[in-house]
Amino acid sequence: MGIFPSKIKKLSRVRKRSKSHEIIVTDKFILEECSICLSVPEIGETLKILNCSHSFHLTCCEEWKAASLKRGTEFSCPMCRISIL
């Protein structure tokens, strides 16, 4: 389960950042933990929403992508393994 980009406008506790599918947490509310670092997003943290609608801390997602490239594998979602282009 993730945060669907179409639902972001309805969430009053996040602020959408441009068209990059990134959101900034602006208030405490129930979110799933980041499956990369296993911590719940805090106020002020930026989340990245992938094309598959799963969300992660932006920094965790960038580190996951860098590790994928270093291994020579394609960048895929840590949750569902869908390829992210």
C-alpha cells in the first residue's frame, strides 16, 4: 500500500513538491514506515512516491537507486520490484 499521487491534494498534512512526485510531511499522521530504513516519516521529511505509488524517504530512495546502479541492476521499487524508469 502506498500514497497515490492523485490523493495527495486531499491530504492536508502533506505539501506536494513540484511535479516530481515528492511530498513533504508537514504534520503527524499515520503513514506506513519506510520499508528501506524501517522508520516512520517525521515532520519536515521529504518522501518520494514512485510510479507504483509506494512511498519512501527521499534520501532512502536515492541511496537504493545508487546501490542498484552500483550492482549493475535496474532501479526497481523495494516493495513490489516494479522497474522504475
